[in-house]
Amino acid sequence: MKREDLRNIAIIAHVDHGKTTLVDGMLKQGGAYHENQETADRVMDSGALERERGITILAKNTAIEYNGVKINVIDTPGHADFSGEVERILKMVNGVILLVDAAEGPMPQTRFVLQRAMEMGHRIIVVVNKIDRPDARIEEVEEEVLELLMDLDATDEQLDSPMLFCCGRAGTASLSPYEQGSDLRPLLDTILEYIPAPEGAAEEPLQLLVSSIDYNDYVGRIGIGRVERGSIRQNQDVMVANYHADGTPKRTRIVSLFQFEGLGRRQVESATVGDIVCFSGATDITIGDTLTAVDCVEPLPFVKVSEPTMEMTFSVNDSPFAGKEGKFVTTRQIRERLYKETLKDVSLRVSDGDTADCFRVAGRGEMHISILIENMRREGYELCCSMPRVLFKEIDGKLHEPMERVSIDVPDEAVGAVVQKLGARKGELLEMGKVGSRTKIEYVIPTRCLFGYRSEFMTDTKGEGVMNTLFDGYQPFKGEVVTRYTGSLIASEAGEATSYGLFNAQDRGNMFIGVQTPVYEGMIVGECPKQEDISVNVCKKKHLTAIRSKGADEALILTPPIIFSLEEAIDYIAEDELIEVTPKSIRLRKKILDTATRLKAQAAARRA
């Protein structure tokens, strides 16, 4: 059976190349909105964090109708840390739209997701987006895309992939780089002509591979997947099996069945081969499971998702301020939340730590884990997080470490500073070339050597640099490297920071807190320019005397404090420091809060 009335596609691209904006245009022209209906930009970025940061974090489904054909569209994340989202949804589609920025050209993440799509044999439609940019270099980008396809050993058919030229914001597409077009019809027509229709045996027993998980407070866990064989209907008894698991299949019943329609879901009685559906009723369903007929249990293999490359330790908050701002503060509550996250995030790994109140959380990168922490603090959780650590591997008896391919686009005057810093961090220069008044540089560098570099990079390039990273495999250990050249200013007493105390402490370095900030002993209140920790008393008050002096009433001029975001705090902390995360605050602290105990531990470590 061939479903000519259906197409399933995913839009893949590097971050900020315009996937979600293009989906907006497809929805508007596909009749998803009523006439005169008010619409929002980037409507697929439904999460609060996605809208705040302007990035897509979770892959999302939508569907449009065009010329009597239903087109299921999946919008995917472009950031390398969320590659697991892209890898798993590629099983649901028959083809992909590869989006490339007309100025930036193919970037590291473009290569990664394109390679995954080609491994699965998907057909590719290349779309050069943002052709209205003043710095667009369309012809060069066309050449770069063809070079990329050849680098990835594309077949003759894949090299002949159709190429379109779009302006996602204006909602236009054309087959020629010299015409902007008037609407997205050329793109939609190309999808119908070039992307194959789903095929399968509709009369045979059911097979449905679960590629995504959603959750609803009323119906519980919701599975999302494509019907590979047979058909599924509401109130049908099915078996849940897993290709890799040793456990026996479980019997369950499909309570409700939905299909995507525009921005919503429509309840249906049944669905057949090729349909992407949501279903509820299977309470223990996880990504990678297969729904099968009761009398024919044949699970499908699931795509192997790349392993995590770094980990952090999450622990119960044990600071003097513990429990003052959070709702969920116990080990049990943090454990439940972390293990619940692994059910819908296939590239996250959670395991119990060395003690009962800590957990090791492994992910693809700093942003991958920081998004989880940010979501937890917004839900009311309170916890402590350690410095990120890379996951080493032993290959042929030698220690290997994860490497990153770093793509950098900087103004010409900043090239010297960037090259010097990355060279000191064990970076290996691969390529350097001029693009207009800017320079593009590619490095391979150990993942651990990038920790803490992003803020330095933005300072060196005066905020104009663009840096993208992608996991590039494992290489032999490159040796020790110092990535932080500063120490910490640590509060020696508990209390409330005063102007007088801060004024005296700011001579020692940059401050992280302002006046009237509550502090406790062991809390990090500033940065010392030397590679040593210094205890300071920011709660000190000026002694009152009966004698007036010339400078007694002079105003104390305080330098504005540096306020860290969560990602900046993760980049900054050292091995013996923690981040205290609560719904209202992000504080830096030492692992050992008591000053005397901490000094003894440091002396013992030096002797060892």
C-alpha cells in the first residue's frame, strides 16, 4: 500500500538558520489559521525557555494540507547539544528539508544531521534560506552544500537533490537564486513531487515504533510514533515490546488516539500505514518501544543515539539557606524528577552517585544539562551542581577523551586573541579563511578545554564573534591544561552584605553580589585575579565613634557586581566549588563551607 495522500518530512539545520520561521510560513499558507486570525512568530517554539532564548529545544510535530495531501512536518532543534532529539525523530519521516543560511553556509550541526539522514537513506531537499540578507553569498553556499554532500559520500540521487531559495520571514520560495518568489508553493510542490509517499502492508499485523513521549496531567504518558505496518484503532488491545530489552512484552489497551492537524491534535478512531499518531493508555511506554498486534509480537530496531560526552553531579542542597526558596528539596524528589526526564530524553543518562544524596547526570553538552537545571528550578526544585567533567574512554589500553569541532566566525581584528587562547587550550587549527570583513576558523579541541572559554571569547571579540561546536569523536588524552587563572573571594562570615564591607573587599577583585545580599560562610562573593582563594568579610560594619573625621560622611563608590547566568556559572566554577540553584537564586559556593576545615583539606591535598 502506498499513501499518495500523505508525506512525512523533518526540517533539519544548524541553530538560527530559520527552521521554525519557515514552518510559520508553511502553516500560514497551508490553511492552519482562520482568516484574519492573529498569529505569533515562531509558533512552534511553545516552551517558555524556547521563546526566551530564541532556540528550539524539543522536536515538535505539526501538519498542513496542500492540494489534497496531508504533509506531516517535524521541526527539530538546531543546537548540537540536542542532537538526540533529531536522531530519534528521523525514524518517523521519509525525507528531510536541509536548511542552510545564505550567508553562513553549512555549519558543523548541518554536517551531523545530514549525515544521519543520509545513513537512513532519506531523500533530501536543499533549501538556501535568508536570501534577502545583505551579506548573502548564494553561489558560494551552493558550492559548499555540494562539497558537503560529496564529503559525506552521497549517492548520485542525493547529489541531484533539488535546491530551492527561500526567505522564511517573508514566506517566499523560488527555484532560482535571482528571484524571491511570491509564496511557498514551489517548496510545497517539490515536497509532493520529490519526497516519497509512505509505504507498508496495511492488512498485516500492527507495528508502531515510539519515537517521542509527551505527558498530560489528565491522561498520563502519551506516545508518539509512525504506523510502520497494519493499522491501529481506539480501544484496541496491543503488546508493548522492546527490540533491545530482555523483558517479556506487556499487554495494554489504546485508550485514545490522535493525529496532528495544524497546531493541534484531532481525535480519530483509527490510523493506518504512514500516519504519525499520538496515543494514551500505555502507562509504561518509553522511546524505542514498539506497539505490536497481540498475536504477532515483532519489535522494530530503534536508531542508536550517540552517547553522552560530559557529566555533572547533582546533589541535595545542604547550604544554610536550604529549603528557604524551593518546594522540592529532598533526595527522593530530585531522584524522581531526574529519572522521569530520561524517559523522554534519550541522550540523557542518570545514575546514582557516590553518596545517597547525589546523582551523576550525563548529557551531550553544557547547554543540554543547563536546560534541565533551568526547567527544574522553574518547577520549584532546589539543588547543588558540580563542575562539568568529560567522560573518558579507554581504547586499546590508552586513555581517550572527547573532542569538539569548533567553527568560529570573528572580525579580523579579533583573530589574534582567539588563535592564541585556543592554542593555549590544546586546540588544533584545521582551516582558516576570509569571508568578507570576517574570518572563519575551524579547530579540533578537547571538550574539557572549552569549559569556561565562551565568556572569554565574547570579551575578546567584543560580542561580535559566533562560535559553534560539535562532537568530533574520541582522541588520545592531550595532557593537563589550566583553563582558569583566577581564584575566589569567599565570605568568612554569615550575614547581610554591607556597603562598607563590599567597598573594602572590592580592592581584592571583582564582586558577584550587591548591598543587602544575604551571605553565608563559604559562599563565593567575588573573583580574585590571582590563582588563590581569599576570605573576605563583606558583612563588616563601620565602627561608630564620637569623633568626627574629614572623610566620615563621604559616599562609598561601589563597582557594579557581575551577575552570572546559569551557563556562565557552570563555565566559571572550579573543581572544589558548587552552584546552589533555587527557584529565586543562583549562588556560587565552596564544597566545604567551614573555613578552617576547607584550609585543612587544601593543605592535605597539596601534601598528597
